[in-house]
Amino acid sequence: MKTQSQKLPIARRVPKAARGFSLIELMVAMIISLLIMGAILTLFLDVTRTNDEMAKTNVLIENGRFSLQLMQSDVQHAGFWGELDNNIDPPTAIPDPCAVAGWNAAYKTNLIGIPVQSFPDATGLAGCGVTGVLANSDVLMVRHANTCVKGATGCDGGSDTGWHIQVSGCRNVGTEDPYVIDKTTFPLRTKTCSLTPPIDLAPQRKVVSKLYYLANSGGVPTLMRVELVNGAYADPQPLIEGVESFRVELGLDTKGKNGLPISASNPGDGSADEFKRCTALTPCVLDDLANVVAVKLYVLVRNTVATRGYTDTKAYQLGSIAVAAANDGFKRHVFSTTVRLVNPSSRREIP
């Protein structure tokens, strides 16, 4: 029997912080954690989708600008024939764009006088290797002399065995032609007019001829190019993906400095007075092509990858041509520029 002086043991109390979580507290914590993780995952997916769309938009813009810059560089040089200035006879006929041999004197005159041609489709261009042209694509041909002379370091046409142009610098001897276009014979001299061997011959430049158009490449609409190489048109080159419509309008110098129609006594002033698209119904005739001083280029470019949940219901205007809505998941944008043919227009300028 216990006495009053003996006390019962007191239960050891466990601190509250060391007891752990109850089941309800654990469940609440798990739910909160799942909500936070879900919000972070949603934010991550949104940021990823946004970055993906921005990347696709950047590619679209880059493709559009690059396609125009690529053609613009060629068009700016159209009608550049080396040192040849105003010794250019007016063309008498539209040159066959696909002729690679048998260039007689008349053809060479016409080739120099018509450095740019535009076509609404590939009709008559099979001989150039232009095939599979898309329905919404014009075809643009650009001609000029290479900007570097044959034999110069890094000149891309230095080893080409095709047509070259040589311009005479010997202006005080009337027996020498202003220029020759040939593959093997280049007798013209520089301004020294030397007849003492070794004769100081004028430089040669490759005759550049390129056609731009659209065709499918790997199932994707693509800007293509066919180029004259070693005297023949090479295989088509795919350049820029996603270009699905291409239109060309030619700027014509139809009025003189006095505002009246051009004539033998009233030459043009080098400014484009009107723009015309060559079509089957309104083809460009000789007078049109002989007076081209500028070119308007339009390209409709789309993403190469569709955007989920997006439908393009917009129609697009490319100059005088409207392209109907595609109603698909690709985003699109129209790019355009006006390019001045520096050499043909400068020859017409009147101080």
C-alpha cells in the first residue's frame, strides 16, 4: 500500500513540433503542392508554345525578307553589261528565254536590250528546265553581265565555259565593235588600243541568266532558281522554303521628261510611269519589255509548320492579284519591294 508521500509517475509530454503531421494536414499539403506544380507546368507549356510560335514567326519573316533580297540583288544588276554604256541598239524582237545556242547578232542585240522578262506561268519555259511551277507563281527572268571579270580571284564565273561578253575600251578606232558576246573568241582591246603583242585585251564577263519561280520541294512550296551554267541551264535549285505565291509587276518608262509619251524625239527619263503584270490576256509586248526600268516583287510566305488551333481565314493582296484564304493552320505574311534597274534607268536620265 502506497503512502501519501509516494506520488504517481507523471506522463512524459511530447512537444507539439515533434508530433508530425496528421493525415488531413498531409492531404492538404499534397493538394497545394499539386496545384503549384500544375500552375508551373501550365506556365512552362505556355512559354514553350509562345517561344515556338515566335521561332516560327521569325523563320517566316526571315524567309520572306531573304527571298526578296535574293531576287533584288539580281534585279538591281539587270542590264549591267560591264563597261558598255550607251552603245546599245534598241531590240527588234523579244528573245527566246530558253535559247542556249545559235546566238546570232540580232539575238544578242535583243538580249542586251531586254534584260528582264516576266511570265504568268511556265508556258514555253520547259527548255529552260522550269517545271512544276505552282499556280500562284509568276516566272521572272533576269539577265546581266557578271560583276566580276573572268580570271579575277573568287569570281564565280571565271571557270564557266558558256557565253561571255567583252566590251571594247578602244573608242578612237572605228573598226572595232563596241562589244562581242561569244564563248571562245574575244579580240577587243582596252583603251590603250595596243596592236603590239601581247595585245592588251579587254576583260571578259560571264553572261548571267536566271529564272525565279515557285515549285514544291519535299512537299513544301519553295522559291526555285534555274541558272545558265557552262552554256546550258542547270538543274533547278531550291532556295527558300514556305514561299507559296510570287507575283511580278514591271515598271515601264512610257513618258519623257515633259510628261508626253516617249518617241524617237522624246526619250524616256528613266522613271517608271506605270506598272504592268504580264499575263496571258495582257501579254507584255516588245515596247513594254524594252522600256522596263523597275520591278515590283511580291511574295506570300507561310510557316513550314502548322499552328495548332489556328485557322488562316484571311485573303492576301499581291499587287493587282488577290490570293483567296487557304483556311488551314499555317500563318502567312505578304512581303513586297520595288527594285530600280540601275543601269537601264540611268542611261535614260536627262540632266
